Amino acid sequence: MTLRRLPPLAIALALVAAALVATVLATRHSVNDAFATVGDGQAIAEELDVRADLSDLDTQATSSDLESIVASHRDEGVRYVALVDSHGAIVASAGTPRGTFGPRTRPTRVDRPRMGREVVAHVEGRLRVESPYGYRRTRGMWLVIEVEPSEANEIRAAADRSILIGVIAAVVLFGVAIGLVRRELRRQAEERLRERERRLASLGEMSAVLAHEIKNPLASLKGNAQLLASSLPAGEKPRAKAERVVDEAVRLEKLIQDLLAFVRTGTIERTAYDPAILARDAASSVQGEVVVEAGAVRMFQLDGARIREVLVNLIDNAVAAGPPVQVKVAIEGNRLVYEVIDRGPGVPAADRDKIFEPFHTGKTRGTGLGLAIAKRLVELHRGTIAVDDAPGGGARFRIELPEA
């Protein structure tokens, strides 16, 4: 289906959904930036508050002092405070750190000269801030705090909810657009099917009229040509010409029979048949190397005469294309499956739909109605018929018939 044939509403919905997706992606990027900015700001603010509390102490802070500070700032997100000497050893601490942090782990610092402090980074959901302790004349001592970025987390949670709503809306819009496209495809397929049926009906009516008008004169022509041929000496040119007229009359008679058969394939009468016996009977009526392979099959409700006609046509074509021919019979679920496989050149992909159209034939003396009749008979059983490449080369015609 081309873009011009798509429903305008489906196109509009798809465009809106695409715009929503782009907005969601842009919002996600902005939220990540805002999360980092707000988180850094909260961590630095808490570091300043902790530093202010430490400045009120008369001596260097102990673990007990740090526990009081952590408790007083817990609502603001402070979870860990430590003093670390220049060798990376923890002098005093309160709370539980995230990640690796201890005497053998020297803090990793990222210089920020303007602020006089360093923000390390995210550590398992927290922000760790390191800065010089700066207590009177203490040199080489570092203050380390870890903060839960609660404000940033609230922003991210709200943004995630909005993004989720946007994603759901985009998915719904895409789903509605796909539904509209599928409905349009079904409508167009049904329209093509109705057009094909109208065309076939018109063709059938015209064929029936022509067949009846030609049938009687052709029978007279054929009979007189046969009488003429039998009265002429064998081996003479006049007799050969008369026999050629008879052959052409027989060919036209076959064409008329096919036309009438094509027109009359309107109803079926289902009865219980053994699918394997039906396949063997069809194969025995065709001259050529044909092998029937039947699995575990059971009685099946179908029009035996019509399906036999379909199988005879397929087997005859397969023998002409390239023997040996395999006919497989199986029950798959609630469907009866026939496969007719030849070893010929196969059917090109571009012709796989055309070969079932009336008067399409690759034979020099064919009527082009055999496969068209087969398709109509299979469809009257509410089944399907298709052709594809056979394993190892050749063509494989597959018929699937559902339960009655």
C-alpha cells in the first residue's frame, strides 16, 4: 500500500505518536540534566550545613559528634559523614557508606577551584562530596559526606510518570493507526476479491453463451471431419489434413468443456471420504511416475469428485513439469492438507498469483483454466491453494481444507 492510499487519520495519528516519542526523548534528556543539577546543588548545600555544624565544635569532631550531625540532617538526605586523613584512613565517621570506602581506599577527587570543594559523583544512588576539613590548623584532613538526592529523586519520579504517560499515549496512537491501516488493507482486499468475483461472473456468463453457441456447430464439424478422414487413403496428405481438423476440433471441444466446468463450479456436496484413497485414485488416472505418501489420516467431509478433479489437474501439471511427482496427504490440526511436488523448473515468484487466473497458461496447447477451476473448487471448500518452491527444487502446490 502506498502512502497516498493510507487513511489520512492513520497518518495523522502516526505523526502525533512520533511527535510524542520525540518529546519524550527530549524530556528524558532534560530530566537527566535537571536531576544532575538539582542533586549536585542539594549535596553541596548539605555539605555547607554539615561544615557549619562542625565549625561550632571546639575540638576536632569525633564519631559521636558526626552521629549527632547525621541525625540532625537525616531529613535533608545526609546519610554518611566521615573525616579522612591525608593517607586515606578514616579518623571518625557516622552512618554507612555506599560502595568501597576505607583506609585502603583513598578518595578520588575532582578539582573544582571556584568552589573550593569537590563533588565525587553518584555512588550507588547517593552523591558523595569531598572537601578540605579546614579545622583550624589541621592539614591534609578531608570531610566526606554522602547525601540521598531526595529532591532530585522527586523530580525524576514526577518526570518518569509524565514520560510513562507519554509513552502509553504514543503506543495507543500507534496501535490505533495500525488498526486503521489493517482495516483499510482488509477493505481493499475485500474490494479486490469482489471485483475478481464480478469479473469472473461476467466471464462465466460470456463463456457459457459462447460455449453453447459453438458446441453444436463444432460437433457437426468434428463429425464430418472424422467421416472425411476415414474415407481418405491412409498416409495421403488429404487424410493428414482432415485428421488435423479433427485434432483441432477436439482441442476446441476440450476448451468448451473447461469453460462450462469453470462456469458451473458454484456448489459442492460434502460427504465423508478417505483423503488418502482419493489421492491414490487421482494419481492412478494420470500417466506418469507418481508416489502417494499418506500419514495418519481419517475420514473427512468434502466433495470427493471436485477434490479429485483438483488433484488430477495438479498431478497432470506436475508430471508435465518434471517427474517424479510426490503427493503427500496429512491432517494438520483440523485441516486436511494435500501437497503435490514436482522436480521441474518451479514457478517464478512473480507468477505465483497469476497462474490461478483464468486463461493464464505456460503450455502451448493448454486452455489456462485448470488451475483457475482448481482454485474455485478449493475456495468453495473454504480452503486455500498456493504454490512455492519445493525442497530440492521444483514446485510444491499446497492445498489446505478446513473441517466442514
